[in-house]
Amino acid sequence: MSWLNTAATGKEPEPYVEPPSEPKVKDPSIPNRMVSDKPANRPFLAHRAYREKQKKLHEEWLERKKIRDEKIARGEEVGPEEKDPTAQEEVGVFGILKFFVYLIIFTAVAGKFITGSYTWDYEGKWVQLKTYLPDRNQRLFSERLLSEFDGSKEGRPIYLAIDGDVYDVTKGRAYQPGGSYHILTGVDAARAFATGCFKDHRTHDLRGLSNKELDSIKHWKTFYAEHKDYFRIGRVSHPPIDPASPIPEHCDPKKAAKQEQAEKAPKKKAKERGEL
């Protein structure tokens, strides 16, 4: 390295002289000048050659355009206008969409090659066709009609409802007759999803539930809405709940006691304030 020698000795390095045997080519930017064809110069030479070629093509196109314009001015018939061969095309919306389509295809093929699955073993709602289809068969069920889809009648699908939303769970083994969750089918058992009292809380009555229990219902609604095998098919219409009717008791005695205390607390505070 010449700069190390300069630093060590203090002497200026001898100027570089190209050997006579070095191949030479024409410099595309300076007429009548020859430059070395060494690898370091080749990108520059190729770029300059490309620019000169583009310039020549553009000038030839301008000349053809001028001749065409003159013919039009004289009233002569001309063919379709020629596009500038050197014009840079904008990508545009179609180009961007095309890029994303190619990207999706490449990703899917790569997933098939690496994991054996076009979706990289992802089975969420975003790869399910039903996610992108409009809801054409959104039905309104009465409680009586919903009860006919509990799996007891052969050939009929199996439905369950949670907080008014009806889902088809026919593909779930647990919802078939004899399954662990079959008791939840044919009815809106939203309260059971919150409390875990499958036998006693097969009702949509959500009165008296804690915030944690209400959050549990939201969780289950999201579970069914995003499940790859279950899909929403409509709503169930419930008659109004009589506010004077007793709130369903919890199947767990300890939780039942807490629930009773929670019910009495507002009345007690209201009595202390003299509102009752």
C-alpha cells in the first residue's frame, strides 16, 4: 500500500503508469481518447455507453416525430404515434399490485418447499376464503328454531349462540351428540361461557356478571369468529328479560355467595344515602 510507504518514509509514491500491454478501449465521454479496460473502469464505461446509446435513440425518435408532425401539418395520413423508447415508465397502481401478487406467489411457493404448506402452517382467519366472502346467509333465529339445530336431528348442521351471535360448529367433534360441549348447542348459553356452569347457565341472561366474566364472553366470541372451522351464520332474537326475575344462581357455592353480596351492595349503599 503506497500510503503506508509514504507514512513510513515520507517520500511521495511514484505515479502509476499503465503498462503498454494493458487493453485499451474508447472513452465514451471524450472523443479520440483511449482508457484502460481494467475491471475498475468497466462499470463506468458500461454506464457511459448506455447513456450514449439512449441519447442516440432519443435523437432518432425526435427526428421521426418531427417528420410525423410535418406530415400532419400538411394533412397527410400518418400511423399511430410512436412512443419514446427512452422514456421511463411510472410504476403506477397496476405495477404495485403486480409486485404484491408476485410476492404472495413467491411466499406461498417458498412455504410449500420449506414447511410443506403454502400458508407456512398458518390456519388463521386470514387464509380462510369465508373471511373475504360477504355474509349472504345471515339468518334471524327464534329460540325455538335455534333449538332444532342441536345435533339431535340427522342431516342438520349444529349451531350454538353466544350473546346473540349464531355460529355453525358442525365440524367440531366436541359439539356432536355425546361430546363434551354438546350441551351448549341449540341455545344461546352466553352465561355458561362466562361462569363455566354448563348445566345451570344455559341462558343469554348476563345480569350480575363481573367484568372478568364479561371479558370471558368477549374472548369466546372472538374465538368462534376467527376459528378456521366455525363461521357465523346469523343472530338469535331473544324475548326481553324481566328485570324483576331472579338472577341465575352460580353452580359454585362460594361464587354464589360473592354474587349475592355483589347484588346487595348497590341496594345497601342506596339505603345509606336515603334513596330507598
